[in-house]
Amino acid sequence: MLSRDEVFEKLKGHLEEMFEVPPEKIVQGARLYEDLDLDSIDAVDLVVKLQELTGRKFKPEEFKSVRTVGDVLDAVYALVA
């Protein structure tokens, strides 16, 4: 099982690699849309990548309230914990 820190590191890697987000911007309080300039299609791509990481499908309602990197981390960690 991945630790919370390991999940965060993987998430950071995906954000850097897939969306060219500078690593210094990826903090738990960063807002996905406003601070990291992601759009709704980017969010879908990120969910697909996270499903590959966890080996589990996410329900849409689990990601409806996700607004920050920390929210994504909480949602993913809840699935792998």
C-alpha cells in the first residue's frame, strides 16, 4: 500500500509530466483550475492516470468536490488506504 507521501509524489510527477506544471507550484493548497491552469479535460486525463495508479475506478461523485491538489490527494489516498 502506498503512503500518503508516496501518493503525493506520484501525483506531483503526473502533474509535471502530463501538464507541464512547474514543481514549485504543486503544493497541497494549490487550486487545480486557478493556480495550475488545468481545465476540465485535463482533470479527466488526470483521473484516468490516477485510476491506473490505484487500479480502481473512481466514481464521478468522488471527484465532484475536488478543487485543490490536497483534495485530489485525499480522494486517491482514501481509495488506496
